[in-house]
Amino acid sequence: MTIDDLKRQAAERAVEQVQSGMVVGLGHGSTAIYAVRRIGALIQVGTLKNVLGIPCSQQIELEARKLDIPITTLEENPVVDLTIDGADEVDPHLEVIKGGGGALLREKIVAQASTREIIVVDESKLSPALCTRFALPIEVIPFGWTTHLTFLESLGGRPKQRMASDGSPFKTDQGNFIIDCKFDPLTTPAALAELAEKIKARVGIVEHGFFIGIASEVIVAGTDRIRNIRR
């Protein structure tokens, strides 16, 4: 069974919790897209009715519209019943790093508006501590962005600007840059909270990819079974 098969199975397990009449956050990324497609398929056959989707990125909005998923906004529906999203790294406390796809700001805005947030991953994303396997994505405004490199280095980080496939700076849906910053593993909740607070307090940094206290459930697809881990 391939990694994509595992992602699809886990995403479809998460969609089992979507009910008719819900406002659903549509996450961004290679795993979340399977959930979006499954929701679209269930709407088309009439199993799900009156479901409204709030996409976490322009790319997912285009995909949702192709699947005829009705789209709404947080302005129209400020409370989201359930969001299904992927993650880049998950620790034993269900704290998460996201942002590998570049949509971390919108993903976090939708997540904090959600009654429940289900994170869907394959077992390769599980980690003993955040920053063990994945660099932290940090969204910054373009003006003065290089000044944040020295700042992040002062926190023990090893920052690098994310580049697009054509060699130009990667830009988010908001037109911002992303710095991917490696840190030593954050082995305690206190260390995680302290680093997140210091990064977020920096003027010019829009958001970081730590999702702390947000995931209510993580669905993990392994080679032998699918596990539901709840907070």
C-alpha cells in the first residue's frame, strides 16, 4: 500500500464525521485534498446535504468548486462545525506543525474558528517532538524580511527562505514570503510555548506553523490499521 493510499484512507475516515447541514473547513495539502474529494462525492450522490465549505486556500477553493461543493466564508459563517486538515509533523501531545503547503495563515484562521479540528496524517508524520523532522514554516511580509533571519538565528534557528519551483521566492495567497526554519527538537510543552510566543511577538512575522492546542483529534493511517487519537 502506497503513502497516497494511506492518506486517502485516513481522510475518508475523517469525512465519516461530516454531517448534513454542517459548515466544514476544507484544509490544504496532499492529504486534505482527499477529504475534499470525498465530501464532493458524497454531496453529488445525495448522502450529504446542505453542507457548506470554507476553503483554506485558493487552490482548494478551485478544487471544491469543480466538485460542486457549496462555498461560504467566515464572514457569512463565523463558526465552523468541523475542519479536516493535514499536518507536516505531530507530537505525542497532538501539537502540530503545518505550513508545508504554504497556507498556514488561512489554515490557522479557519482552525481557530472551528468547534473541532481533525488532523489527518500517515504514520510517517508522527514524531517524538516537534522540529525533529520538519522545519517550522514562518510567514513574513516581504518588507524587511531578511531582518528576521538574524532574529531567528538568535533563537537557535537555522532559517532559509522558501523558493518556488521556478527559482523565485515562494509567495502565499496573501503575497507574503515563507521562511522555513530548523530548530532543535522541542521536547517539552514549555519549550514549545516559549518559542512560539517569541516568534509571534516579532513585528513583520505574520504567523508561524505551530498549531498548539488546536487539534481535537488526529487520524493516523498506518500500514496495518487506521488509528484515532483524541486529545
